[in-house]
Amino acid sequence: MMLCVIVPLWALLSITQQAPSQDTCVCEFENSETIFPHDKLSTAEDDASTCNSDVTPQQTLELEILLLGLKRRLPQLEADVSILEKEDDGDLYGVLSLRVAENELLEITQLFNRLNSTSLRYQRLTEGTTKQLEDLRAEMEEMAMFDTLQVVKRQQDNQRLRRDLDQCEHGLQPSIHPTRPPVRADCPHGHFMNVSGPRVYTAGEYPGSYMYGAWGRDPKPEVGKENWHWVVMLTSGNKFSNFVRRYTSLSSLIIGKSVPGNVQIHAANPTTNTIQGPNAVLYGEALYYNCYNQDAVCRFNLTAKTVTNLKLPKGTRYNSKSNFCHIDECYHFTDLDLLTDESGVWVVYTTPQNFGNLVLSKIEDGKALELGRTWRTSVYKQGVTNTFMVCGVLYATRYVDKTTEEIFYSFDTMTGVERFDIGVFINKMAPNIYSLNYSPADQMLHAYANANMVSYKVLFS
Ligand SMILES: *[C@@H]1O[C@H](CO)[C@@H](O)[C@H](O)[C@H]1NC(C)=O
Ligand SMILES: *[C@@H]1O[C@H](CO)[C@@H](O)[C@H](O)[C@H]1NC(C)=O
Ligand SMILES: *[C@@H]1O[C@H](CO)[C@@H](O)[C@H](O)[C@H]1NC(C)=O
């Protein structure tokens, strides 16, 4: 042991003994090694952390979203221009179509300018960062020479070995092929399999202003409103709202240009039959939501501007008594969750009779509003953060951590089969998804998370 310590010391130091002058004895230590550059290391550390904060995944997403906006916008312009060409008889219709095309062009120009400035910014950032990384690398290589005891190198070797071992273990796992029921006629896309990464990520028109809300695309739009998107923002104390805001396309939602503007339910907020909680959906030009201060679903007809009421079974929990939750937080006023799928509108709620587990009912949407078939599930509401419905199958999510949400549960209304092993992960852009809904119009999951709107493509097999 002693030897180990002494030998490197001897290697480091050469001691020269000076001739004694009278009665004093002087020893001179001469370090044959260069001194470790602590200041250089700390500069490198600073540089690395600046680099980390400069480059974030959100930034690359921004570019992707702008491109997506442009991609969706251009065919629309093309369509509008061809309408214009057909109608160009010099009359009123031609003039109107010209205005539409002009607006389209204006929005595209805005998008394009944003894209231009964003890509210029990234170009500069990329150039700067590449140079920084090269410098850092050179400095670190230089510093590795000071690792005379090879500590870092051994650590790296160990990490590599551990990784190889992990891969080896995983490679040996047997793969499971569950048997699947046949594809249904009403589910043209096949079976729900997975979700993509975020496809749209935007702060919308009022960045950061409204924490709670919902957004999406009408699965059964009116003719001419096929591309329209809607947003409900909880404006009063993050609990209530009295309007739905509409956008003629996804890109106008992203750039924050609402041409039709708001459709108001009532001038007061909150009041009888206005919106309570974030879990609203738009279906067939009508907004479905939890009515303010009632155990009931409201249907607001956007055309007639009338509200129809559907009382839920006696004992249904409301007024923030039975919310979606995760370990750190419950999402207030989420007693009722409205959902859309290929077949229409559904509502998820809880009753004491079902011990606080989720209850699912179909909403029958004739002239009157009626509660259709009802299913009781065995999943406890407070262990769930959100639900959505695809092709008659209910899915539930739970919070994993700030960046990940898991779709863990499903209930098939055709077979009554419940599963707790779905294991599909959602890559979050903000910690709390306050509302989540599926639109069969574009097979997208629309999430409203901490004032941001995010969407994910549902992948079928
Ligand atoms: C992009 O922006 C730069 C700087 O603002 C400008 O000089 C350039 O003309 C723009 N390019 C296009 C194609 O608009
Ligand atoms: C689901 O999609 C994610 C992201 O695209 C991917 O990483 C993951 O491996 C997929 N999972 C399955 C089970 O296919
Ligand atoms: C909304 O009102 C309009 C006009 O009264 C009517 O034609 C339409 O069917 C209603 N929509 C729903 C979903 O009830």
C-alpha cells in the first residue's frame, strides 16, 4: 500500500538537495509534471452549460411546426385559387374569392417570414455551437492527459461494458405476440398501436396566458369548415369559460389569427350552462362540456346558439369532487371528461355506486340529448390523468414524470375486455396535460398542457 503511494510521488517530484549553508538546510521541490489547469476546466464547464441552455429540443420543434403549417397552408391556397379561377366572371363572387385568396397569401407570407427568421437564427446558433463543441472537445482531450491514474478512462470502459451487458440482456428477452381481434368495419385505420412524437407544439395566440383549456378539430365538421380548429381557454380563475374560439386552419391557430373569433355561450362567466373545467369537445358544430355547477353535460349549438342539458345519473360527482390526479396534483374541475371518436360523443364520470371508478356512457345525440349505453370500469379515477376514446375503446393515461405520460389502460366497449398493460408512452412538452382528446378527422390526439397546445398522431396497425 505504502509503495503505491510513494512510487507516484517519486515520479512526480524530483528532490534536489542543496549544499547546506552554515546551519540552515534548504530543500527545493521541483514538480516535473505540468500543473492541472483548474481554470480551464471551469471555463469548459461553463461553456458546456451555456451550450445546453442555448440548444433545446423545443427549438428544433419550432422549425418543424412552421414547416408543417406551411405544408398544410399551400394546398389550401391552391384550392382557393382554383375556385377563384372558376368564378372569375368579374362579378361579386370573384371579388369575394379574391379576398379569401389574399388572406391566405397574407398568412402564408407571415408564416414564411417567421420560418425565414427562425431558420436564420438556427443557422447562426448551429454555426456557433459547432465551433464551441469543437473547442470543448479539444480542451477535454488536452485535459485527459492529466488523468495519469486513468480514472476517467476506466470509468468509460466500465460504462461501455455495462451498456453492452444491458443490450445483451434485452436482446435475449422473448418477444410477445398477443392475439388481436379482427379489425372492425367502423375502424378504418386498424388497431390502436402507438402514438407519434409531438407533431404540433404551439403556445397559440395568447402565449402562457391560459393554463387550462382544450383544443381540437371537429370530427364531424360542417361543409367548408373541414380544416377549422377550436380552442376553449378557462378564463375565469382557471375554472370557467363562456366561449369557444375558432380558427379556420391549424396554421392560423399557430400564428394566432382567429378570423371567426369567439362564439359566446353567455355574456356572464360563470353562469347557468356556461363551461366548467377543461374537458370540452366540439362535435358536429356543437360544444359538449360539464355545465357550470351541475352534474350535467351541456351541448351548446354553435349555429343556433342554444344550450341543451343532459343530467347524469344521481350521485354523479361534480364541482371538483372527483378529479383526474397524479401523485403531486389533481386537475381541478375535471369531474366529467367529454370524448369524441369515430362513433360520436362519450362522457366519463364517477359515481359512488362504482366506488369512484370510471363510468363511461355514450351520448345519444338525437333531437333531445340522452344518455345511451353505460359501462362500469375497474380503473380508479384518481390514478388517472386523462381519458380518450378511439374506435369504441376507452384509453386512460397516467403521469410518469415531467416529460412522460403513459397510456396504460384500455376498455373495449364491444367485448368488455379491460387491459392494464397498454404501455404506450407520450412524450410531453409540458408537465401537466389538462385535457386530451382524439379527433378521427385527422387521427390526432390533441393535448392542452400548461398553456400549450400539442398534438400527436395515433399510429394504427
Ligand atoms: C430572410 O430574412 C433576411 C433577414 O431579415 C432577409 O435579408 C432576406 O431577404 C429574407 N429572405 C427571404 C427569402 O425572404
Ligand atoms: C412507439 O413510438 C415511439 C416514438 O415514435 C417509439 O420510440 C416506440 O418504440 C414505439 N413503441 C412501440 C411499442 O412500437
Ligand atoms: C343546431 O342548430 C341548427 C339550427 O337550429 C340545427 O339545424 C342543427 O341540427 C343543430 N345541431 C345540433 C347538433 O343539434
